Amino acid sequence: MTRTLLSFLLLAAFLSCNDKSDSTDAMILEKGLDEPPEILKLFDPELGPFYHGVASGDPLSHSVIIWTRVSVGHNQDILVDWEMATDSEMTNIVSKGQVKTSGTKDYTVKVDVGDLEPGSDYFYRFIYDGKKSIIGHTRTSGSDSQGRINLAFASCSNYEWGYFNNYRLMSFDKSLDAVVHLGDYIYEYAPGEYGDTTLGRINYPPLEIKTLSDYRYRYSQYRTDADLMAAHQQHAFIAIWDDHESANNSYSEGAQNHNEGEGEWSQRMAWAKQAYYEWMPIRETEELYRRFEFGSLASLLMLDTRITGRTEQVEDMASANFRDPNRHIIGSQQFDWLCNGLSEDHTWKIIGNQVPFGPMINDLKKGIGRYMDGWDGYPVERKKLVDFIKEKKLDNIIFLTGDYHSSFAFETDMDGTEETGDNIAVEFVAQSINSANTNEYYEMDSVKYFESRYKDFNPHLKYVNLRDHGYIKLKITPESCQADFLYSETVKRPSVGQRIGKSFRINSGKAELSEI
């Protein structure tokens, strides 16, 4: 099949999945479901009552989470059946059961299915009132015999800013073992505050979300998106929150986008956390940071650099408490957990991290400013981690980072003003799924100038792209890791066009990037 024909067929399928007529809306509105009309009109009637599809996540070698939501028109406890099989026709059922849900869980359903085989593909579905959900695919993490891992990692998906084409593109890649989502899965803003309302993808509720019902409705809206639904249907997600799952530039005791007139921060954060746990296919633990193992080949340490131990950001490097040792981005408990995880015997140690770790000058006029919401804003705790890595002579550490809406590839030393050759890790910062890049605010000539200035001020920076949206695919073997920066054609209309922008290889034992 030619690439042109393949693209045509994929696009035809893509457009048909996104076509909902007025008659469809009318049919849904007659169901009597306990949902606002703005959400009801997004439902595909062929999926009912599982209008939000299915999802899986947090894969371990012998277990995985499976998820769905049942939309019903009454407030009572309901029983939902589930099945897990080794084939897509659901003929070889290896596990099944029944689970109860209710309005206290927003009618979400989550099952931790155990007794599975490592490194294996499984298919699953849910059944309620005689109706079956779509069939989902998932994969357990590998055993010691696994010779390769393929991960996609991504961040920053803004429903109002454009289409989720990159999620659709992820769903096409059957080689992925999991999708690592590094946060900003939703955004909290009111319509028009941080989006492109001309596309007709208007945030609901039509306000800045602050309450439990607000957060639930926003997740509900996002999860009706056919592209996001397709990615969840095909792949297990390993997800962590950043700030916009609660409020912009959040920390443990507050947020830049929260004020006293909006109520107590602790209550808002509790509601945001509850909705996140309800709607995401993750295990519900007291702390969100957690570890995943892919045999002896790799460990994935998912940090919470946002809420668990973070103290308030400072304004700049001249702030009096900038180097205060009592300021933290992850906190002492999580720090000890991270160090223990890095000390485990895995070929590759991968750190899922919301904000840039390595030093980066981002004041492109003066050449001195740094990003105070990242690890640059917490220099004492970062140095403590660097010292630990150096003392223990740890190698093969890769930071996977989101948040910044740009593509970066760093050889991470702790100076950043010159190439020292004393790298302790490499870091890949993922472009956004569709949230605004620099080119959405500046002309292309300016964007290219900014890219050149980033490289001028940051010689350890080996690649920068401030213009494109997408995700990064990481291919891991015992000998090397390869990172491919994958970009969608556009996010302003439905499209399945994709290209590789840049690829790098890291050889085992060397914290150096080789362009492919």
C-alpha cells in the first residue's frame, strides 16, 4: 500500500469517526441522561451507555488498571460486568468480574485486573444492562527477557486550543508498550482565557473550574473527544498531573491562578484530586509519585514535582530565599524514594518529570533569566540530587519532561553556560499535544530567532523547536535509547499527517546525544 493511499484511508476513517449530525444530537437528548446539554451533544449514540469509551493504565508485569464510565439517568448504585481476554474477538476470556459504581464516583468504573502474564497483550470490555462497551487493548509490562521497550511520552493537551490529532496518531502505533503522560491533561480556564474559540471547541463548564462538579464536567468533555478516546482504547497510559489539573503554577499550599475569593485552596485541590483519580486509569494511592519496571531493562520513576512537596515559587534568582535549603520541588520523602529507585539495578533509569530539570537560560534578551517554575527555581534540592547521582556513579539516566510546550534535547550538566563534558543525564522536553507554542504568538521569523538564541545561551542544548505539536517516541534496548520527535501536520483541523522532526541516540554508559 502506498503512503498516499494509506494516508487517504486513515483520514477517511478519522473524519467518519468525528462526524455527528443534528439528528444524532436530538437522539441523545431524548435519553434522559443526567448530564448538561453541552456534554450530551458530544455523545456518540453508538457508544451508549459507555459514551466515554474505555481506558487502561498503570501496567505492571502481572496486573493493569482498566477503566470506563457508565452514563445513566438515575442516581443509584449500579453493577457493571467486565471481561479480559487474550484475543480481540473476546473468545478466550482469562478473567472477568463485576464491580459496583455510583454517583459518588461519578459513575466511573476502575478495576485492577491481576494474575496476568508479563509483556503480554490483552483485550477488555465492560457490560451494563445488556450493552457492551467498545473493546480496549492493553499490555502488561515486560519480564527480564524483554529486549525492547517503546514508549510515547506527551503533555499539555488543551481542548479549546485545537484538535487532538496527536492522540489519534498515537493510536495508530501498535508498537507502543505504553503512553507516558507528563501532565496538563486538562486545563482549568474559562472559555477564551487560554484557547482558540473560533474552532468551536468551547470549554465546559463556561467558567474557570473550581468545584468537584466543575472538574468532573471538564474531564467528561475531554474524554468524549474521539481522538483521545482512540489513544486510550489502544494503549495503557502512565499518567501524572502537572498544574492545570488544578490551577496554573500550583504548589502544595496554593497556586498562581487561585485567590482567596475562590475559596480554600486545600478544598479546591481535594476536589481536583478526586476528579483526577475518578477519571484517570491509575491506582489510587495516597501519593501520586510511583515506579514502574520493565524487567531489568528499565525503570520508570514518575515524579510529582507539582503538589506533594513543592514550596512556593520565587519571582527570580534575585529573590532573598532563592537558595533557601528549606525550599523544595519534590520534598524530602519523595527525594529519598527517588534516590532509592535510581539505585535499583536497571540498565536505564527513566524519570517522568513535569518541569525542566537541567539549567536553562530563557531570558533571550539578557541571557541570564531562568525558569522559576522548573528545577532552576529550586537549585539547592537539584544540586542535592546531582551530588547523589555523581557520588553513586549512576549512569543511563533519562529525564522525560513536559510543561514547556516546546521540543528540547539536553545533555544535562549542572553549569549550562558552557559545554563541560561532565554530563550526568540527558533530558528530552516534549512538545505539547496541542497547547499553544511560541509560533501561535509570534511571526515565524521571530520564532526562528528565539530558537537560535536558546542555543546561543544554552550550549548543552542540542535541539530546540518552538513551533510544532506532537509527542516523543522512546525506543529502548540494552545497548541504546532512541528518541524520535514526532510532529503532527496541524492542530487547527482534523489531520493524520505526521513527520519525524529529529531523532537522537544515547548509547549505554554515555550521557551524550548523537543525532541520527
